[in-house]
Amino acid sequence: MTATLPMAAILLLAAGTYAFRLAGPLLHERLGAADRLAAPLAMATTVLLLALAATSALTEDQGFAGWSRTAGVLTAALLALRRAPFPVIVLAAAATTALLRLCGIP
């Protein structure tokens, strides 16, 4: 009986997520405000993702994460702006962080 409750919750969340995703294409024509809101919602999504990335990149345990992690994230951002391949971005960011930590920079 204890295993059925979490499984029921998972199935309910899965069905709700699927219904929510399906409602967008089905109701797109009925919502006239969607065209006006498309650009602000795209911008809000970008701002939210950048805020999440900055928070996770710069903080750890409610404090500053250190300069090596920040330098690794900045390296990744610069390479992403230059449209480098994803594996190159990940390896360069990890190498930057590792080398700075090896040098004693937290």
C-alpha cells in the first residue's frame, strides 16, 4: 500500500504534465493574446534561465562559490558566445576550474 501512493502521484503528475503540454498546441488558435505575449514570455524565460545559471554558478551553501568556479563559468560563456562545440565548452570550463583549484585558488 505504501508503494502505490508514490506511483499514483507520479502517474498523476505525468498525466498533468502531458495535458498541459498538449493544451498549448490545441488552444493556440483560441487565445488571441498569445501573439502579444510571445516576445515578453521568451525574454522572461531567458532571464529566468540566466538567473538560475548565475545563482548556481556563483553560490554554494549560501555563500560565494569561489573564483575558480566563476572563471570556469565565464570561460564557458565566452566559448558559447563564440559558438564553440558543446564538448569543447564543457572541457574548457572544467579545465579552467581544475587548473585554478590546482593553483590554490578556491
